[in-house]
Amino acid sequence: MFETHAYVLSVVPPKVYLRDSRPRDETVVQGIGESFFTLLEMVPYRGANLHPQERLSIERDARSKIDHIKRRIFYEDLAPESEAELPLVVEIIVTKHEHKYVQFFNEAAPITTRLHSLQLLPGIGQTLMWALLDERKRNPFKSFEDIAARTKLQNPKKVLTARIIDELKEDVKRWLFVRPPRRDDDRERPR
């Protein structure tokens, strides 16, 4: 489960300390993977010009502006600029892969006898879940606009974006879209 492409959230310049005018560390790029929404810290090639929302190839041996992946990071490691850019970038990814997320609405299944995976999306309760299930039984959804037109779910893109951000914050018990982060056992999970 490796990412092949990532979107830039922000470019974090090296730290400059008051007592020493030389920068410490290196410039890093905080980004998010396109396939599994993995939060990454990447090291760009010297002189590479990067912008927020830019899509980059991060495959090995690919021509890219990224020298290497430094590490996988967690939501709490994001710089304020990255955190502010995250909802917009996630929505860009969801829009680009609309077919995949519409397919989720068409194929979502029950998790238990009392809970359906559609109910894990923010704002979808029992009534809206049944409306979605009835509509997809009649005819599979074709686009986000089709979902909005046939049900009371007005903005499926925003709902999916909110769920993905909740998963990145680790505010969930079940994972639908984000690769669950591996944390060391000794490191406490934030609440």
C-alpha cells in the first residue's frame, strides 16, 4: 500500500534560530497521498519550486521535484499552513476520483446488523441511509450530482471530505478511506 502521487499541503522552510543565522535542518514538504490519504513529510530537491495543491509523483526512479520521503506524519504533526490547506486538497482528490467515491455510495454494505457503513459519514442518519439504499437499488448512482438530485444529501463531496479529515484526525473507530496509521505502543493516542 504505497502512494504513487501526493499533493503538496505546504512547504516548511528550515528553522532559523535567533542566536545562529544559519538555518538548521532542511526544507520539508508536507503532503498527502492521493490513494490512501497518507500524510507525508518529503524532502524536495534543492532549488525545486513547489506550491500548495501541486500534484507530485513520489514513485522511486520517477522524475519529480521530491528527492525522498522523510517520514509518515500524523495530523498533529501538520504545520498550521498544512492544516488550513488540508480540506481543500482532500476535496480536490475526491473530485478527481469521483467515480471511486460514487462507487462507495453504490456498494457500501452493512457493518453490523444495527450499523451501515453509510451511517459513518457525517450527517447521514437512518432516514437518509434508507433513501440512499432505495435509490441505488432502483438505479446505481452515476455522479455526485446524481446523488444530490435523487436524495436529500446535498453535497456528497463535502460529506466525504469531512469523513476523511475525521479519519486523518483519528476521531473514528472504523476506517473507510484512510490507511489507518501505525503508532508505537508507547506513544499515547491523542483525543
